[in-house]
Amino acid sequence: MNRSQKIVFSNTMKKAEWKNTKVIGGDIVQEMKRMKKSKGLDMVILGSGSIVTQFADAGLIDEYQIMIDPVAIGKGTTMFKGSKSKLDLKLTETKIFKSGIVLLCYKPM
Amino acid sequence: MRKLIFAINITIDGYADHTSGIADDELHDFYANLLGTVDIVLFGRKTYQLIESYWSKAPSDPQATKSMIEFANKINSLPKIVFSRTLDKIPLSSEAAAMEGWKNTKQIKENMLEEVLKLKEQSGNNISVGGISIASTFMKRDLIDECWFLVQPIVLGGGRRLFSQRDGMPEKLNHYNRQLELVDTDKFKSGVVVLHYKKI
């Protein structure tokens, strides 16, 4: 994590202290379209519900990996909260961990 | 003691929306097989009316597939209980009334949890529960022994959630955290993933 290049999407944060971190604000969808066209390895979002919803709505996410914990909590933050449209996905892979966590991998249709 | 079981379709983002999923033969076969382990089905009022309105007449629907008809025959023939305080009489859809509907249904108005405990103590096969609100109530009271979530390959972004605090709870449970044991998983051709859990 410390060595990787990181981007924080924020309109309020001016500077990130963590090394190898850039702050990007404004039109993050346009910025992501530019970043996807540039050369390099894949990019990953770990968590970050609000930007996931925005990028998913804009059709910019190519793969989803979702881990389901074997626990019911009855409240909390939901994934894809406020997503504007229904998203149909194709199941590509599943994996079961000893802990009972199930990993579900999808691609957009 | 009989087991209380619960199975429901759910989107990836956790919404229980019966209109948005992929309901193919594999899915109907799954539910028909599950009902094969059951000898009574419990419903909340809304789910009861929703299921009765179509499935009671599905056997005569020319569009219904063989799997759908098998599921319909299964659910139609099983004894049912509907928990409802608001209805004096269970209204049947006109089609169901014409064919005398779900005659094998009993309405219970009071003491739902005691009734379920009584049923669990009787001998017999599994008891199935249908309905988000009553299943949430039973879940929070630790009455559900096994559950199946059929995760549809869909993100909805909004809708009715399972096991939410507003559902059927007489008081707030602020620290609800129920660990479950993953029993097994299955995959359908449609991309639906079946997650089968049991109470620890």
C-alpha cells in the first residue's frame, strides 16, 4: 500500500501526506476516462462507496469483486448507494474462503 | 425440533426485489426442491397475497414452463399459515377464488412468535417462511435455522432491504450482529449464486 501510486478523489482535501498520493477533485468521471486511456497496469478501488457508485453509473468499472461475510447486521452503509440505474452483471468467478467469506466476481454485461 | 428455513432472491447490493431478478427454470426448480423438504409454509400478509395471486392460477397459465408448474403444484398443495392482524378474512384474487384458491391456509392474528415456537416443537418436516418483514423478525429472534440467499447478478441502487431495523421490530436492537455458518454454495447458469447458511 505504501509503495503503490494512490489517488484520493476529493473536492475538500488540498494535499495528501501519505507518500505516492495525488489528490484529484472536480469532474472525477472525466478524469477517470482520461486515466483509463493512459498506459499502465489496472487500477483498483478498495471500498470507497461514493466513488464506486459514480463510476459504476458512468459505466467505467470493468470488474467487480465483492466479498460477502457470513454475518447479518441489519444496518450500515450499502454498496452502490444512490446508483441511478439498474446494473446487470455477468458472474465470472466465485471463491469460498475457509472463514465462510464468499468472493463473487462480476463483469458488466 | 423442526427447522425453520428461509430462502429469498437478493441483489448484489442487498435488496429483496421480486420484480428485478432472473426467474428461470433453474431458479424455480431450486425453490420447488426446497419446498420438497417442507410441510408447512408461513407468510406475512403481503407476500402471501403476492404469491397467491399468481401461483394459485399458474397451472392453467399457457406461458408457464414445466418447472413453474411443478413449483406451483408444490406451493399450492402445501398447508400455509398467514400472519396478519389487519385482515378479517384472507381475500383471494378472483382467479383463485374461482378455483377455490388456497383453501389450505390458516390465518393467525396474535402471538406470532409463540405460534412459531409451538410449530417448531411439533414433529414434522421443515417449516418455510416467506416475507421480508416476518423473516426479519424471526431472524432477529434467532428462530431461523437455515437460510438461502439467491444472489442475483444485479445492482439495483435502492429498494427494500432484508433484516433492516424497521422490519417487524417492536423495539430497537442496536447491536445486532448475527454470525452464520456457510454450509454450501451453488451457481446457476443465469449467474445467480446460491449462498446457504445455518445458525451457529
